[in-house]
Amino acid sequence: MKQHITTIVVAAASALCTMGIFSFKTTAPDNGATPVNYIYKQITAVESVVPGGMGRSRLLTTDDGGQMLEKELKNFYSMVGINFENIANNDRVIVDRLNDYSAQGWELVQVSTATNQQSSNGSSSGGIFITRYMLRKLR
């Protein structure tokens, strides 16, 4: 029985050592292969959450010539509160822009979000919601 346990322990230790050695094995570089070369584009949606609809909301993109392209978005809030039609409108505008770039060969690779709440005298007076869409395509 003791010899059987010793055999199992030795076999398990050998298996772990073998796996450990091969897990750190580096792959040889692929000689003659060219590295993948991408160009990137970023789209930024800035959506206002200022009560009463007084904020400015925009979809911003920089074109290939370095010029900023602006598309107006609707504010999240109207005079009576949150406006779901405005949110649905913004969704359509953003998805249309992403579909246009997709048709041009761009691939969506990352989406990141952030918020910035503004306050004055300790009370919340609104803020912005930012979403950034990172696109890439082969050069």
C-alpha cells in the first residue's frame, strides 16, 4: 500500500513538473511573416444629463484629415425629466455611425464609459455620460 502511494506521488510530481516546463516554453518567431499593422479611430459620445435639457450632447469623430466631425445628439433629460425617446434617438445615431464605419472595414475593438457629475454648493446640477468606441482596420 505504501509503495502504491509513493508511485502515485512520484507520477503526480512528474506530471506537474512536465506541465510547468512546457507552460513557460516560448514559441519561435515566425520568420518571414509580417506583423499585423492596424490604424485606429475613436468615436466619442458625450451625452448630457443636465436637468431640463439644457446640456449639449454630441457624437464626435476625427476624420482622416484631422477634422472633427460633430453630430448632435439629444439630451437625456427634457423639461419634465428623463426622455426615453431622446435616448432611443441617440442609440440610433450611434449605431448608424458604427454601421457606416463597419461597412468601410472598421472593426469595433473596445468600448469604455465614464461619467462626470457636476455639482455646485453641494447639490447635483447634472453632468455628462461619455462613451468611447475604439475601432481598427488593417492598414
